[in-house]
Amino acid sequence: MNSKLLLSCLVFSLAGCDPSSSGADGGKLPDGGNPPTGVVNLGTAGSFAILAKSAISTVPGSVITGDLGVSPAAATFVTGFSLVTDATNTFSTSPQVTGKIYASDYTPPTPTRLTTAVGDMELAFTAAAGRPAAVTELGAGDIGGMTLKAGVYKWGTGLLIPTNVTLSGSATDVWVFQVAQDLTVSNGMKVLLSGGALPRNIFWQVAGRVELGTTSHLEGIVLSQTAITLGTGASINGRLLAQTAVSLDANTVVQP
């Protein structure tokens, strides 16, 4: 058995659990139970499918399920969505978005809400980065073909997914991936879930860029310190939370 396959078969325990953390959805689970311990607290950022500081752009037609927010950038930096401003001027709508679009130059209380959400996004990034890692430098930054159990994984380099990866665990298991450089998912490749694993309990904390190749698929919450770019036809079950810009091209984004 090669070293990559051997590592992928190990069962790692979750490190750095914080029982006081709230769920990725910002609170209790829909069934009224408590969120699993160890999830990263997104705060109010957890109410957005896409949240960015400088811009959100799309090449139509994308399909977004959930709210969008941009701050401190103004609504003019939300492009390609054919925005229709609501009569209250507190949000806009778009035929590509099942939800609302918020920008910093809309009528109060929207600016304050966005400032808080962006602050919470940055706090979540720092919190995810600070988790003690159970596994370091797995696959030397290439996890293609692996099946990964719940845990905190850390790389001092970029992370490449050149072939399908499976995250195997229960509905209460949590994954945190700490990436010091870029996260790249190759064209057509997928992150798959098995055993009841849920995208709201998966966190990709990336200091560099996040790039999803054409028709690729990702599961989980992306916390990027820079830009997030989705190639044509790529999709994600999760959230895109960027400290710069998010660029879409006929993509599907479904919040967990």
C-alpha cells in the first residue's frame, strides 16, 4: 500500500474542539438540537451564501440559493446579476438569486449589518486558522483520491485536489482544512460526502486563492483571505466567504 493510500485510511480524531462554538448556520440546528461541537462559529456571516469585501461578479446564468452581501464595496461592485433594487432600498433581488443581495451603500440598517457580518467572517477565518492540527502536510499538499475522516488538517503549502476526494463521517463530525497558500480543485473533480457528513460542518480556511475548475464540485464553508474563483459550471454546497472578491461563471451555489 502506498503512503498516500495508507494515510487516507487512518482515522484521525478531531483536535481543538470548542463546545461553546455555535453552528455554521449561526445557531441551533433545524431540528432544535445543539450544533456539533468543534464547528467554526461564523456569527452573522453564516446568514450569507456569498459574502465578499470588494466585489461579487458573475457570468450569467448562475444559480445562487441564499443571500449575497458585499462590504465595504457598494452595489456597483455586484455585477452580472441584473439587480432590481427593492422599494425600501435595503436590498436588491436578481433572477439568478433565491434570496436577497445586500451592499454597503443601501439604506440602514443594511450597512451596519454588513459591517458586522464582515467582521464575523474575519473572526471565523482567524478561529479556523488557530485550531490545533491533528494531521499536517498530508500527501505533501496533494490529497487526490483520498478518503478523509473528521479532523483538523494543516498544510504549509497549497492544497491540490486533482482527483475526487471523499469526506467520510457522521452528521456530527467536523472537518477543518488549514491551507497556507492556494486551494485548487481541478476541472471536473469533486469533493464527495459519505456516512451522513454535512457541508455545514466542513471548513476550508485558505490564506491564498481558492480556484474551482470547470464543472468541479466542493462541499463546505470556504473562508478565503483573498479571492474565490469558480470556473464555468463549477458548484458548491456551502458558503463562499472572501476577504476580497468572488468571481462566478454560470455556477451553482447552495447554502447548507
